[in-house]
Amino acid sequence: MQSKMRLTSLDLIKIIESPENKNILKAFHARSFLKGEVLASPDGKENNVFIIREGKARIYLSSTSREFMLSILSPGDIYSTHTRATCRALENGSMYVCPVHEFKKIAAEHCEFTLTMVKVLGELLSGSFSIIDGFAFRDTELRLTLFFYEEALLSGVDQDGGRLLELTLTVGQIAQLVGASRQMVSTLLNDMYKSGLIERRSRGKFFIPDMDRLQAASQLPL
Ligand code: HEM
């Protein structure tokens, strides 16, 4: 069962190319692509579905300054031209292209196409989750670190080359200040204790051994 599931992507090429499925192949046209070529972009006007036959392509979201990788397509994987992501060939290769309205009929008759779509979309979703996670956690982490740095600077006292900070706030109150959940702040605080950025002395008492390090950790890397 496991190996069958794994084979579904490549099975699509076999299905398309098998002599008894001539009617499926008729709906597609084959074309080759070069490494670096854009296979689908958000401003594309066509509405096609394509199946990678040979080579690999990556799918990513891009803004003027950054790119976020979502997934990699391998032979047998299906993708479409109507998404906000860009698809660019990582290698020379080839693919089968079919208009969406034709593909609808094929997918209704062959569950392998739908299964592959679910697999590819699942990978896309997984990539999207990672990006959202990164944004949410990284953002809160910076705000929390900055909160501790500024509090220590304003109301802390020098001690043993570092700074001692007394806070009357609960974790829940800190969470409200940085706009995150109590659980997230708890997790991030534990990470900060582990990495030695902050030491917890007793209830509400924190020691910052190295203010410069805390400041550096509160800023986005350039
Ligand atoms: C039977 C074929 C298909 C039909 C009829 C179809 C239809 C649609 C429609 C109506 C939308 C909403 C578009 C909009 O918001 O303007 C959409 C979005 C989307 N489709 Fe498809 N689709 C098909 C195949 C595929 C395939 C094969 C993939 C990839 C494996 C795919 C991936 C997506 C993604 C990722 C979006 C979200 C786009 C975005 O918001 O950036 N679709 N599709």
C-alpha cells in the first residue's frame, strides 16, 4: 500500500502514455523547458494544468525583495498556471500541458489525477504552514526579546557585568504586551533561558548576563 501511494505521481505519466489511454493524451500537448524557465507565474493569462514529465521545478511566492519556497515538483507531479505562486524549472525537462476545463473531465474519470493533486497541494500547504509559522514565531520572538532588552535598560540595575531586572508582570501580562499567546511566550522564554540570553533568578527576577547579545537578538539580521 505504502509503495503504491508513493508511485502515484509517476503512474500518471504511465497512464497518459499508455496506448489504451489515447484519449487522455489527446487533451495534452507535450513541450520541453529549459533550466531557469518560468513555467507558471501569477500574472500568467492561461488557465492550464501541467504534469512534469522530466526534470524538477520549484514553486515559490515572491515579492520585490524576497522569495518563499513552497514546494518542489518532480516527474509525475501536477500543477496549474492559476495560482499566486511562481513555478520555475530547476533543470531542463519536459511537461504535458492541458487546459483546466479538459483536465476536469479527465480527473473525474481517473482518480490517480485527483490523488496526485491532493499530494501536490498537501506539500504546498505544508510549505505554507512553515512560512506562516516562521513569520508568527520569529516576529513574537523579536518583540519579546526587545521587550526584555528595553525593560532591562530602563528599570534594571547593573550587576556582575550584566543587568538584573525585576518585573511585576505575569507571563500572561507580558504576552498581552507583545501581542502573543501565553503559551507562545512561555515557550519562547524557555528557549531564551536555555540559550542563556536570560536567566530566571526567582519569581519576577531576571538576570541578563550580556545586554549586547540581548540587543543583537532583538533585531532582524540585516
Ligand atoms: C480541474 C482542474 C482545476 C480547476 C477547475 C481549478 C479551479 C480553481 C479555482 C476556481 C481556483 C480559485 C481561483 C481564484 O481565486 O481566482 C483555484 C485556485 C487554486 N488552484 Fe486550482 N483548479 C484546478 C487544478 C489545480 C491543480 C492541478 C492545482 C495544483 C496542483 C491547483 C492549485 C490551485 C491553487 C494553489 C489555488 C490557489 C491560488 C491562489 O490563491 O494563489 N489547481 N483553482
